[in-house]
Amino acid sequence: AQTVTQSQPEMSVQEAETVTLSCTYDTSENNYYLFWYKQPPSRQMILVIRQEAYKQQNATENRFSVNFQKAAKSFSLKISDSQLGDTAMYFCAFANYGGATNKLIFGTGTLLAVQP
Amino acid sequence: DVKVTQSSRYLVKRTGEKVFLECVQDMDHENMFWYRQDPGLGLRLIYFSYDVKMKEKGDIPEGYSVSREKKERFSLILESASTNQTSMYLCASSFLGLAGSNEQFFGPGTRLTVL
């Protein structure tokens, strides 16, 4: 069975600094998808970034980028120029390729606090 | 914009009560999901549905049931609420994707307290 591990329950970063959130996963599949979701305080969960395992290039969305190391089964999220609005719980998630119902397996989350 | 709504943001019920949590999405998504979110445990899948009247168990279905009579609506039912079902419940929906790439859209959550 696939598992997703986030080893940092809480992190803190100063505004305008860069922070990296860690995620490792375990799977025997070769093709799959990885996601980072953001859950701001009292607000809905939204997708931050998505990576297809068959793509070697790391995904980037504005200030958010990932470091995808397939052999190491590592998928970290880098947030550059942190803003107060980045304060949130961040979840790493995994989905099998080819699954019609795209079930997600989530990690336990990292609570990120951006300090002014 | 995709909108997923849940019937209540906060709910307080007593042990043994039957509880209904409702979720509605407006994007014609085939898939709908119910998760519970607990500190230190992340999100765990309770049930999901890929079509009207179709349902499949997730990782923690015990004590729960679901109903999907219409495509846009997915209900979670706690037949006899217990204190260990106190949690945040999140609903999500997505298109039926063959490659697992389709984004799940989440509702705002229902914080249920069972006394």
C-alpha cells in the first residue's frame, strides 16, 4: 500500500524568506501523481502544485516549486518570498496513475507559520 | 469557479443521534469523496462515489454510510453518533479521470462535536 510521510509537523519562516517543506512517499508503481494542497486557517483546501512522476522537470507555480526526486521517493515544496498569506496547513498527497476515481492518499500535514 | 458547499460549518450532536452531513457541488463532477481530518492523522478517506447510487468504502468506513441519489449531492450519515466521531469532515469532488491527474475540489468542512 502507498504511504505518504511528512516529518515536519510545524515550521516557521520570516516574511520574504524561503522555506522548504518535506514529503516522502512509498510506492511500487512507476507512474503516479503527487500534489501539494494548502489549507489556510478556517478556509477551504486548495491545490498548490501537481507533479506527474513521468515528467523529469520539476513543477513550478509562481513562488511555489517542487524538488521531485523519484529514486529517493522525495517530493519537497519550496516557497520563495514567503508572504503572510502563505500561513496554512500544507498536505502532500499521492494518486495512482490510471485510477478513474483518482483517490488521494494524504500525509499528516505541516503547519507553516509566516512571521512578520 | 467550482463550488463545493457543505450544509453546516459547525454541528453539535449527542451520542446516539443520527447525523446527516450534506455536500453539494456545482461542476457536474462524477467523483465525490468524504474525508475526516484529525490532528496528526491528516485526511482519511471514509467513502467515495463515482456515479449516482454508486459508492465504495474508503480506509475508515466503520460507523458511517453514504447516499448519492443525485449527481451533485453526496451525503454522509452517522447512524448512531459516538464521541470518537468528533472531527472535521471534508467533502471533495472531481471529474472522472483516467490518469489520476484531476484535481479534487474541497468544501469548507463541517466541524462535528459529539457530546
